[in-house]
Amino acid sequence: MVKIGDNITLPTFPLLLAPMEDVSDPPFRAVCKDNGADLMYTEFISSEGLIRDAIKSRKKLDIFDYEKPIGIQIFGGDEDAMAMSAKIVDAVQPDLLDINFGCPVKKVVARGAGAGVLKDIDLMVRLTDACIKSTNLPVTVKTRLGWDDNSKNIEEVAERLQDIGIKALSIHGRTRSQMYKGEADWTLISKVKNNPRITIPIFGNGDINSPQKAAEYKKRYDVDGIMIGRAAIGYPWIFREIKHFLETGEVLAAPTIQERVAVCKKHLQLSLDWKGKTVGINEMKTHYTNYLKGLPNIKEYRTKLVTTNDLDIVYSVLDEVEKVYAGYEFELKYEELKNYHETCPM
């Protein structure tokens, strides 16, 4: 078992769903939870937005009992704002508070937040300490290896953040300057994990897109668990496939068209329930392509799904897709991870 603080107990080698801006909302988290995600996080929330009572920021605080354990992630570069935000999060009663020190997106970094804090470890420590002192929740951190190849300071970061009281650390195996390009380097993540001074759980993140790769990295880098982001978009089955492979060494068959459509419909219904009809329909349009990926000659149906705002048409198209492709055998093809959104899939 893996423990985060005194009250969160996760399975041996847990699978975490990464917080992803404009992706990791409650409907998406629900279908990932159904398929085996052990710990999930909200989209990252601006500390300044919370304090201003911004509607979008407050909406991201919505969490539900079936999601537990669930963490709320915040970001910011001001100690007072982070402390006040931590108190707001504390009142919502998630299982933990996570701090984002890794988002590489320019508009976040320019505000001295996210990966921008990687250039000032003393500030990172102060921001983290301000949160720890303002909440009763376990505080965890997600970050990167460093700002660039010349400043990979993650070993110092891990020690100093553990010393002030964080309860777990998730590390994305790239620097800020890499953004999401190139291959994630897990060697430094492994060094942090195997540092005799480090006693908190260390979770690795970056490029895990198949059960085989998850098993390989588990063995090679000896982390306490892995965090999955982009590979879960439109494919929440990645969690159950990894778990099955780790337990049995066998590769599960790809989900059938019936299962893909059923999960897509559930995701849609949850979006409608949480966001309302207009927003729910519009925001699901980014997900249809991913759910139906791999189907031959799917363009006509996909175009209908992303151009209509009529819910009856959406369900009709999904029903037709299920009927037309009944019996289609999907290939298990784990594709190279691509950027999904210009905002921060952290």
C-alpha cells in the first residue's frame, strides 16, 4: 500500500489521473474512475481566481463522493493568495491539496506561477509552506525536472519540500523548456525516489501510453506509482489495461464499439448534468474524435457530432456508429502522445 499523509491509503503501485486544464472536469474524471484511476485531481485552479470569487475557478472546486480520493490543485505565485486559496480549498474537504509547480504554458509562467517558480526554489518553498500552514489537508506537489537542461534541480526541490512537510511529490520527466517535446527523462525521477533522505511517495509522469511501458517503467525506475495524463483522453480504459497487465502479464482486448459508445454517452450525460445543455454539448465536441479513434471511414459521423448542437442528433449519430461498426475489432495501437490543448495538460 502507498500512504499519503495519515488518511489516504492507495493500492500498491497506484495509477493517478493527471490534472489537465479543460480536460479533468468531473464528467471526465468519472469515466476514468470507472476504469481504475486510483487518485484523481481537479483541473488546476488559479489562487487569484479563487480569491476574486471568479465563477470558473469556483466551479472547478466541484467534487463528488464517488471520486474519492480526490485532490484539488491550485497554482499561483503570491504567498498570501496561495494561503487564502488553501483555506478555501480546505473548506471544500477534498482528500488533499496539490500545488502545481509544473505547468509550462507561457501565460501561466509569465505570472510567476506553474513552472515559472522552478527558477526560484526559495519562492517555491515559501509558497508551499504558506499552503501547508493554511490547511489541515495533506499537501502534495506536482512539478518538473527543472527550468531547462542547465537547471535540473528536482533533487534539491524534493528534499526541501519534504523537509517543510509535503506528503507526496509527482514529477513530470521534462524541463519547462521542453514543454511536451522530446522523450520524458525518468532517470532523475528514479534518483529522487532512491535518495535515502526521501521518505514520501514519488510518482512519475510523462509518456506512459501503454500497459507495457507502464510495467517497464515500474521495474526500471522503482517509483511508487505513475500519473497518466494525455493517454487517458478519450481512452479511460488505459487504467484498467495497465492494472490487468501488471497483475497477469496479459494484454486486455481493446474496448468494443458498444463499450466505447456507452462510455461516450455516459460522459456526455454527465457533462449535460454538470454544465447544462448548451455548454455540455459544446465541450463534448473535443472528446468525440478520441472516443471514435481507429474506426475506418468515421469522418462523416465525426463531422456530424462536432457540428450539431441538437442533442437528439448526437444520440442518433452515436447509435448509428454503434450499429454500423458492430463487430469491428479494434487494433491495440498505443499511439505516440500528442499535445491535446495549448493550455496546461499537467
